[in-house]
Amino acid sequence: MRMYHYTLAALLVMAMFGCSADKDDEVCNCEEEDTVLPSGKTVPSGTALTPAFQFSDVAYQVTSTAGAEGIQARVDAANAFYVAIAQKLADADPNANFAFSPFSVQAAFGLLYPATAADGAAAKEFVAALGFDADQAAFHDAMHGHQLAVEAAFANPPAEKTLTYSLVNQVWTDESFGLQAEYLDTIKKYYNSGVGVLPLRASSEDSRTTINAFIAGNTNDLIKDLIPAGAITSDTSMVLTNSVYMLADWLQPFTKENSSPAAFANADGTSSTPVTMHATDYFQYAETSDFQALSMDYVGSKVAMLVVLPKAGTQFAAFVADFDLEDYRAAVDGLASSQVKLSLPKFSIEWGTNSIKEALQGMGMVETFSPTTNHFPKLLTKDGAPVTTDTWIQDVFHKAKVIVDEKGTEAAAATAIVVGETSSLPPQDEIAFTVDRPALFFIYETTYKGIIFAGRIAKL
């Protein structure tokens, strides 16, 4: 018997920092406005194709029953995943800049997780390598709670300040496939997602440019051409996208007049003179024997950036390789208000589109990448029946960009999973926090300390 293998491209995008949109729980399954999603987002006009959208009539869940303990466990698992994969990815070029969103990657795999069988190799590897809960209902509720916590961190911005956020999840299928009812219900309930129908196989490039335009339109054009030419082929059956975009002002903005070029010792041994921002004020500060750490709030004080600066004389590659979850916790848990003389370079860092397949395999996701079984039996239908041929992940791509200046931060990240089928204080002494050498950074939600975006400043 001849074995047929089809391709399922699951591309999930997370981009941080810009427009906000209110969620709408109504089901959209109409022809006149078929480019409008429940979130209020639309496919940009002028794209090559106009998709038709369909959604489960299950209501989007606007609250989570996971509770603070369940959400915290989910956040801790996501943070641990970031530290583990960042160490592996750093091995490729420890002297290069790096930007990454564990929030994006975890949500991307979360959107695919309902398609796995509980006793299957894929589900077991999602649990072992990604830190997912084996109880799918508990996992999705906690993942949803984590996403709601991030959304809440951007609620009620101060007057005349920028603090905006939006989240859009969307699944796309080839016109010859459908999605199983239970999967459709799950992604609507927890991810407010449905299915957009496109001729992925018959018009691969037009479908690709249409989805890319949708992604770019929801990330303020920071993530362009996420799906590369040739990635959607005549075998592609499905694409999943998730986008997050956020733009945030600093709670204490820097004064441009105080910015000036300053020396920076790059990780590769060269030197540069990036424009550096200066401020002396009270910041949240921590120090260990290995590093200094400083946290800067965005307006609202529910989202912040943590900068971790290795002590002078530390070999940066070795520091990155040794930095673990306990170090991150020591930094955020040890923060206390201190008077600091801060010098921080302005920077714009872009990383990707890079394959993170080998890193994931190194973390134990081996069978999921092997075309030996139907890893996602709860996903596709064809001619009204569940697809039973082999399905597996072919590759995973990630792209991220972070821009930091005197006013605040703008950032974006995208993940693509390609799957085949077979206050007032007493005076203190000033603490110098001078980022004149490589450092790590983390953008995190302050309630649960969940990392939304992270990376390293290695060369400016």
C-alpha cells in the first residue's frame, strides 16, 4: 500500500508592543464580513486572496478558573522553558545579539496541543520538553489565565500615556480540509480562534502573502514575511497564527538631552559607541556575587524590563551558559528600591527567522519531529472524516525584534511551527549601573513574573 504524507504548516505569531482591540464573543460566520475576526481584527484589504472564516459557536471564555496557584505554575514552567532553550540557542553564537519570546512559543504549541492524543508521543514530549500539564483542560485554563494576566497588565493606561496591547489567534486550513469539532471548540473557548479557509495547496504563494499581510497588519509591520517563500507547498494542509502586539511608555522616561554616545565593550572583543541614555533616580535594584540587576517599570507598573549585568571581568558566553531559572528568580525576587545612576544604551535587536528545531530536539522533542505516526489525531478532517495518516512537526521557526529608546519599548516576536501529516525614601548612596558591556534583558508581567520577551545585548 502506498503511504501518502501531507503537510500541515502551523505558524503561530507573538509580537509585542502597539494597538489594542476589545474581544468580541459573538460568532462570526458570515459572507459579507468574512474578513472580520471575533477579536475585531481584519485581513488587510488588497491582499491576494479573501479568506472565508468559520468559528465554533462555543463562547470565548473571558475568565480563567485556574486560580493564582495554577497560573503561577504555568508561568514558572514557561520561564523554565525559556532558560533551557535560551542556553541551547546561545551555543550557536554566544557573541551575537538575541531576542526571543517564550510567551509566543509556549502559546504556539498550546494552540496545537489539543490535537494530540493523551497517550501519544507528541503529548508526552509536550509535557516533558515544554513543561505542559498532562491534564489538557487544566493546561488550557492556566494558559488562558496567563494570557489574561498579561492582557490585564495593559488595562486602564494612565491618561496621555501609551500602554496598548492586542492578542489575535487564528487557524488557516486548505479548502480541502476541515477541523474536528472538539478541536474547534477548544481553540474558540480558550484562544478565541477559528478557521480561515484558503487554497493553500492550489495557490500557495497567494495564500502565503495573504497570511503574511495579516500578521504584519497585526504587529505594526514589525514582523514581515514570517512565512518564507516556498514554505507553503502543494502538500500544506494547515497554518495556525497567533499575534500579540504591544507598545509601552516607561513609567520614568529618559530625557533625550541626557543621551550621548558612550563606550560599549562588545562580546566579540570589539568596541562601539552607541547612544546611551542616562538617569539618576530610584529604581528596583538587586545584586548578587555574579551580577547586578535593575528593573524599569512601564506605565501602570504591571509590566517591566529587567536588565541583568554580569560583574565586570565576567566572560559573557560562560555567564549566558550558566544563567538559570534560579538566577532569574534571585534577580526579580531580590529587587528593592535603591537610588541608582543608570546608563543604558538605546538598542534595536532583531533575531531570526531561525530554526529552533535542533534546540527543541535537544530538550527531548524527538518523536514529535519523526514521521512515524499520527501525532495529531484530533486535528484535521477530510470529506467529513478524521484524517488518520501520519502527522508530525517538520520544523519550528522564531523571529523577534526589540526596540528600546528614551520613551519606552516596542517589540515583536513570531513563532512558526511547520507540521507534516503521514515613592518617598531616605537618602541613599548612589549605585552605579552602567551597561557598557554585554547584558541580558527580560520583559515580564510583574504579578506572576512571567517572561513575555527576553534576550541579550551582546554587540551594539
